[in-house]
Amino acid sequence: SDCPVNVDMATYKAEFMHHHYKRRLRPLAHYSMGWLPILARIAAMAPRPINLLAHTPGLTTALRAAGGIDQHRDVPRFASERFTTWFRRRHTPPRAARHGTVVLWPDTFTNSFDPHIAKAALAVLEDAGFDVQVPRDAVCCGLTWISTGQLDVANKVLERTLRVLAPALRDGTPVVVLEPSCAAVFRSDLPELRYGDEDAHRLAEQTRTLGELLRERAPEWRPPHHAKKAMMQPHCHQHAILGVGKEHEVLSDAGVDTTILDAGCCGLAGNFGFERGHYDVSVACAEDKLMPAVRAADPDTAVIADGFSCRT
């Protein structure tokens, strides 16, 4: 969206890698980070020992080398329990859902690393008067395969996802996506990859961020009041495709005085900042505007980052 002649470099990059690596071995990072959703499902079977092994001196060095990850980067820790596991065994009494049903999307990053965010979103949605459903089957938006140019795999993953979501999509149920990069896949990449697929276009139209859903479907709902200051670092996908206007409005409703930073990228940029050889460029991006702004802020100013990469 920032290109003066509207060249979609992200799509060009994905398409180039898709063709270039058809009959070639890929970089190690394409296997370790491109297949992260599958690795996260495996890690969910025994997260504590896997975290221990992944952060044991010596072993973590070898693990980063094997995965093409820069040695300056810490391997993210898997949550002790995924959100979807917690949700399935949750028992709550029936409540009036005056604003209807929504699907809360369990993206890999929130589900496997930051499930407390999904739990908080669930609490907000239920308080605002929604009946919240979460897919029972394993689903994924295919982001990591798209960003590493593994488009055939991404297409199969998305085909399965659309099959799981079909009943909700055909009922017009909104799909709330907390991770901006995953929401951007549904809004932008999905209808391009599966052009002509009616369910793909339905999902693109029915995907909502949390702020968008609250402002559109529950405009009378008001969150608890918190008189404090915050600065928001918009995720690159938010900046390019989604926007942060509705989130800003909900924060204002909560009494939070929020400054939206115009600081460019945090530097991690998905798998880019994790890959071997990219560390110096990654840090330089963050140090251009973002990190000086964070250091200059008052100590009690909250730093808001919806994206897993930005938080990392």
C-alpha cells in the first residue's frame, strides 16, 4: 500500500519463491518457520520438555543452526496449554447472546504461544453480548507457507479451512481474527489464491478484527474505564490492509489516551528477522524510529502491539 505505483512486492516475493524452489532444496528457515503450524501442534503434546530442550545451552544453539535461525534470537516458548484445548473443556452456563454468534479464530501464534490473549478476547466478546464459537477441527490460514512461497501447501491448508468454516460462512457469521497477519491473509491473499471460490470470498468479507466487530455489531457496549496512556505499534499488515481506526476508537471508549506510532516496521517482519544473516538489518529497522519512541515514553505508558512479531 505504500508503493507509489501499487506494486505488490509481498505477492511477487511469494510467487517467485514458489517457482524458484519447485525443484530445489529450500533454505532451512522455510522448513522450520514455514511449517511452524505443524510443529506447534506436535509441541502441544509435550510443551514443557520441548521448551526445556529448546532453551538448554548447547542444544538451543544447535536447534537454531538446524532451523536456519539467527543465533541472536531466542526461540519462542510454547504455552503450557493451547487456547483450543482450554476452550474445549470449558463449561459455562448458557447466556443471552443479544448480538448473535461469532467465530473466534484460533490462529497458530495466539493459540500456541499467547493463549491468554484469546481468553481475554473471549471474555470481551461474551461481555459484549456474543455467543462465541471456536472451530473444533485443526485449522490454519496458511500464512507461514505463503510468506515462504510454499503456495501449493498453503492452498491445501486453506481448502481444508474453508471446508471447516463453510457452515458459519454460509450463515453470514463474522470470523474474529486477533492476529493481524492472519486477518490480512483472509482479506487479501485468500481471494487471490482461491479466485472464484465463493467460500473464500465469503471469508474475506466476513473477517473482522476485534475492534471492527465491537464497533459494527455492538456499538452500545462500553469496556471498563482505564485512564492511562498507551502507544500503539501498528503491525505491517494492519498498516497495509486492515487499519487500526476501530481499535483506536475502542481504546478511547476505555479511557486510554493512545498515540498511534508512525514508526515503520518493528524489524522482525515475520520470519525475516529470525532468519540467519538478517539480525543487523532487523535491529536497524527497529532502531530507526520505534525503539527510540519506546525509550522516550513515560515508564507507565503501555506499549500495544497486536502482532506476534511486533510483541516478540
